[in-house]
Amino acid sequence: MTKITHDFVAITKPVALNSKRGSWSPDCTDEGLSKLIQGEEEIQLTIRRKMTDTLAIFTIRRDEKSVVHGKKVMKDFLNFCHNIKDPLRPGDNGTEVRERDSIYVDWRGRAAHG
């Protein structure tokens, strides 16, 4: 688990030097960012919204339709996954199964193995 305000600060600081961020908004300075971490939840949300709008012009936004040099920028990696429904079977004439069963019996006792 992470704390979103800390992540927001960690992402914002490397965008530009403190002096440059200060020219965008006082909330973007190191001091403003520390207020974001320590402030009340509602104040944090207001500052975060203002900063998001300010920083949006300095970031590249991509979606599934984005193309660079004729190639899609984002890939659907789940489509590349193979879903093999057949279980893997060891080719060791049952040695692995016997060893696994032996470990299970030692751990749970013979009566638990059925």
C-alpha cells in the first residue's frame, strides 16, 4: 500500500526544478508539496486537482488509440497470455507425485490423505 499524496509528491518533484514549478503555481513548490502531505484531506484534494491541471500540459498522455510512427504505443498484454486449461503432467513416471504425497502425509498425517 502506498499513500497517494506521497506518490503525487514523488512524481511531481522530478518534473522540474523547484523555481520552475514555483512559476506555475505556489502549490507546485517544495513548500506547497509539503503542505499537500500535511494538510487536511479536503485541502489536499483541492491542491491535487489544481496541480493536476497545471502539470497536465507538461506530460504526454497516451491511450489505446495512440500511435507513434504508425505503431500502437500501448499493447494489450493480456491478449498475449496463453490460457492453458490442461494441467502440466510431469514425465517422471509419478516420482514427483509420490514425493508430493509423501510430504503431505508427513505434514498432515496419513488419515488426512485420502
